[in-house]
Amino acid sequence: MARKISDACISCGSCASTCPVGAISEGDAHYEINADTCIDCGACESGCPVSAISEA
């Protein structure tokens, strides 16, 4: 199951740069994870400075 980015996201882009499959992109309100591309590795979660990413 893909990870999810909450509204706590500050749109810093740290998660996108740590994603090995490029599943994260900038959305309208904050960064978003493409569930079809996400391999659920957790790299983005550990790279988020505000803990805005969690398991969906």
C-alpha cells in the first residue's frame, strides 16, 4: 500500500528527492504520492523533516 502525505506537508521537496521510483510530485496544496508508482519502501517517510508522511 502506498504512503500518504498529510496536510502538515511544507512543500520542501525532500520526499521527492529521496523517492527511488519518482512517485512523488508537487500537487496543488502539497506534495502527493502516486499510489500506482509507489513501492512502499519508506524512503520518503524518513526524509520528511516534518513527519508529514505515513502509511496509508
